[in-house]
Amino acid sequence: MTTALVVPISGPYVGLFNAQALGVQNDDGFQLLCTLQGQEVNETDAYGLTLVEAIYRGQNWRCRLRGLEWKSGLLNILQMFGQSGAVTTLTPVLQNIGDRWSKFCQTLVLTAILGNPPSTPATITSTNAGFAPQYQTEFMFTSKVRELPLELVFLPYAAVVGSITYNVPFTST
């Protein structure tokens, strides 16, 4: 019996936002993105504009998805600042203007649904996730499947990891 040289990790994840299902996603699933923030040290007499060092200034984590089902979880993300009654239709209500973003963030949980080989990580949980500022979504009203592209931002919060409290954008298992 031969063994594989590579054991690929693959498999879909399911998502919940504020305990509501996000439904089926397009084939790209959930995309986790990280932007490391840094200040470049690149203006010196000795080296001109050559990058000689950088100062770490934090990191921004986001999650992109393209929903294929008109689910209340997707509508909750899209209308996180204001909605009309039960979240079953798209009727954005202009309210809470000028309020803090984090006040309207909710918990996002992504869970792997295949176990052999185990998907890593098994879960990703952000208790401070919300629609990304300045993100422009679009609806295509055609005869094709309507996809709802969304991007969420993970704002930092305090979480206990092991026995130590850290500021984190999410935790994973």
C-alpha cells in the first residue's frame, strides 16, 4: 500500500451569523483575509527609498462570502444597522446613523462539516463581526442565480485563550 505524499485539507464550512444560518455559498465558500498593517521605514540618507525596516501597526481580519440563498442570516448582515420588523425582505431602514459600528456587530461562527481528513480549523468564531465599512455589495437581477457578495470585518475583543486573556479578532479550534 502506498501512502499519499500530500494529505490535502478540503471541505466546506457552514456559517451562522447571530445564530442564523447563512445558507449555501458559491464554490469559493468563506474566504478569510488578513491585512497586516505596518509603517515602512524607507526614507533614509544612507539607503534612499530602500525599505530597511518596518513598524508593526496591527492587523485587520475580514471574511468574504457569496451567498446563493436568500437567508435571514445574510439579510441580518446586510441590514445590521436597521431593518423593518422580521428579517425576511430587503427593506433597509436608515436609523442609528452616527452610532458606533461595534454596537451592531454579532457573532459569526464558521464550522467545518467534513471530518476525514479533519478540516483545520474545525471552527472559527468571531464575537464582534459585522458588515465591512465601505464595502459595496451588488445584486444582479437577471435569469441567473442571484449571488449576494458580502464582506465582514472582525473587530477586536477580549477572549480567554488557554488561561490568558488576549485581544483577538476571532478564535479557532
